[in-house]
Amino acid sequence: MKNTALNKEAQDALTPENVLQDLLEGNTRFVNGNSQSVDNSALVNQTTGGQFPKAVVLSCIDSRVPVETVLDQAIGDIFVARVAGNFENVDILGSLEYSCHVAGSKLILVLGHESCGAVKAACDGVELGNITDMLANILPAVKQSSDEVEGELNSSNKAFVAKTVENNVKLTIERIREKSQILTEMEDNGEIAIVGGVYNLHSGKVEML
């Protein structure tokens, strides 16, 4: 049973490689129906005075991808930043910098997912209120995919959507490195790693890119 929260000593002992392996092992437990049992009361009591998460996950808001659940993580284990389409902006970058530089997290995981509604909307050129500006963040991935995939360049083409999901994760990682000197320096120094993956709605498995 998971009944001990991460503390600073345990967090300091982790490496980015350790943390990624831990998250993927958690996902395997989830896929196999072997998620750990958790004493939430104990974890709540242990984390009221502080938190020392091992990673921060930038994910989509999609209700089918509850990040802590699919990675089999508990209270105090991970930060989660969520926005439709799992892209970066100033607020997200600040959150990532806080997670790693201030709070000591060792890993940034940008997690896209199969059949992402925001990606589909960007593929279709949807324009609606503030959604228009939001989807503009995904359009670079749409453009890149249009040069890589044959067939209809809209959401009816599953291959086009899938490629755009992948490209959106990869481009988001590139922009994180371009826009955050703090995170780039931490990664260059081996203090953190920035990685990407895609969650499969059908299998529940996270595939690393």
C-alpha cells in the first residue's frame, strides 16, 4: 500500500531516468489492472506542510485521461498542468519552471492523447470565441502534419489526426526549450529531462515519442 509521501530526501535522490521509469511502471500497473492501493488519509497528513513531487505532466484537459490515475500516482507524487491540446504558454511555462526549479521535480512529461478533440478542431480550422486563439497554438503541428500525411487534411483522416497529436507534443517540447532558459539550463545540466508521450485511449498505454 502507498502510505508514505515523497519528502525532500527521497526527491533529491531521484534522477530524471528514475522518475520516467517510475511513471511508465505506474502506467503498466494501470493497464494491467494492478494499480496500487493508497492510504489517502496518511498522504494528506504528510503533505500538509509541503510537497516534493517527482515530475510535472503537461496534459490535455480530456476527462478520459486522468493523469494521476493512468500513471498510478498518488497525492504528493506529481504536478499536473492541463490545457486543451497540451501546449505551452506563459502561464504553463511559469508552472513548469516552478515545478522544477523551485519545487525540485526531475521530469517534464508532455502527454498528448489519441483522438484529441482540440487537435481535431485545429485540423478542421474551427473558429469559435476564445477557442480560436487557443487552437492557434496547435496550428504549427497541423501544418507540419499536412506535409507528412496523405489523404484528407481534416479530422476525418485518422492518420492526419494521429500525426498531428505526435507533432504537437514534439513541437511543444521544442518551444519549452526555446522559451525557458531556466528549464533548458536545467536539462543541459542533467537536473531534469523533458520528454513526450501519447496516451492510447483504447489500451490505456502511454507510448513514448
